[in-house]
Amino acid sequence: MPSYLAKVQKRMDIYSRRRTRSILTGNYGSVFKGRSMDFDDLREYIPGDDVKDIDWKASARSRGVMIRRYIAIRKRNIMIIADSGRNMATLAPSGESKAEVATFCAGVMAYIGINHSDLVGMVYGNHAENKRFPLKENRANAENFLNSYAKAPKFESADGDLASVLQYANKGNRERKTFVIITDPESAEKQDMELLRKLLARHEIMFILVEDAPLTDNKLKKHDTKDIDGLVRLPSFMRSSKSVAKAEQAYREKQKATITKNLRHLSVTSCFVDSSETAVTNIVNMLEEQKNARKR
């Protein structure tokens, strides 16, 4: 069984736009006060405060009883939600399958979470079935769901159905989570924005979009290609046409711009990934955008 986490070497962090209002939702400053090693401030004692928090030295220097307050450190719940429809079995621009690239991206996010003592789980699925792996803090759980997902997308799999996977991931648990959604641009373009708005009322959402290999790519020019349903063929001689290549590039650029605009309208950060090689850099940039958005 390959170790996907071993491929991820950089340490990064996941930033939140908002402060947590739950007791177990993130490794960042909370609006609640709690016990930790990070001292925040002193304030006067009020009935109901824990007497263990009284700072006797500060109380002796003041006219009242003072207690110490600490920043509460919370564990973040990171749920990786991946599309396992047959659309993910097709090729990425690098020549890898999109499932390979998606698995590596999931590994990056899992590695980040585990190295920051967060709880990480995964839900993946398609139109036929969904599968859930619980939120845990250990590498064994992450390796388990990464290996399981890597084998899931196949050409004989059911169509992708991101909306049902999101609803399944959100069902039966009202804890705030960070949803890291991994799919392709076609599925993201068709995504129900109203469903995302409802999820954003409680959760934070990020999108990682694994791009499709261009039909006019040099690696494919010697072969006839067809769409995932096998209904439309594009002969190799047509893919040598400069006008076809130009039209495809324009379509993909417009698609990316539309998706990015729609997600930003909802304050959802996203990135496009074309290979395992560029995944870390693009994900880091996305997390930096998330960090900077929180400051605004």
C-alpha cells in the first residue's frame, strides 16, 4: 500500500476567515476563553469563574481579585470531499489520471491537518454511492482513506454527483467543519450555488479543481479520443488544427474565469491544479489567499 503522506514534504497551515464558536472547531484563536499555554489578559473575578485561574500576585497589586485568561486552542475539523465519478478517471494535463492528482491534493491537505493536530476525515462518492471516513488525528486513518479513494474513480464508475456527496457529508452532524472539495471544472461549473450558500452558513469551503487534459495536447495527437460516454469522437487530424486548439483554449479560460468569479462571489477560495508537481504550489497560494481574506 503506497504512502501518499510521505510524498508531501512541506508544512503549511490552514487559515479560517472566521473565529470559531464551537468547542472543537479549529487550531486558531477562539472567541471563547479556555485553558492553554497562550496567556491573553487579566480581568476582575466575577462569580462563576474558576478559582484556579486567580492570579494571586496580580490580585495583591490591585484592589480586586484578578484572574488570568488564556486563548483557547481548538482542533479544526477538516473534511476532504472528493468526486469519485468516472469523470475523475480521465487524464489531467500532466498525463496522470485526474484521480491520481486528486489523491495527491487530498494527501497535501491531510498532511497539513495532521501536522497541526487537526481532525481529518474524508467523504467521496458519485451518483451511485458515497463513502465516509471519520474525523481522526492520526496518519493511519489518512493513509486508509487516501488509498481507498485512489482506487475509486474508474471508467465504469457512475457519473459524478457533487451535490449529493456534499449533502451526504453534511448529514447528521452540525459541527462546524472546513470542507475541502476536490473535483474537476466541469462538475464545479454545474454546482448548485444555493447549496453552497447553505453550507457556508455553518462551514468554511475551499475548492481544489483538477483540470482536464486538452484535447489538442501533443501527447494525444497520435490517438483518436472520445468523451467519457464514448458518444463523441475527435479524430487526431482535427486536433492538429490551430483553430480547434485556439477555440478549446478560449473555452477553458472562460470556464476557469466563470468558476473563479462565482466562487469568489461566495467568498470561497479555490485553485486549479494540472499535475501532482504543481499541486503543492497552487494549494499554498490558495491557503495564502484564505489567510489574507481573513485579515480583510
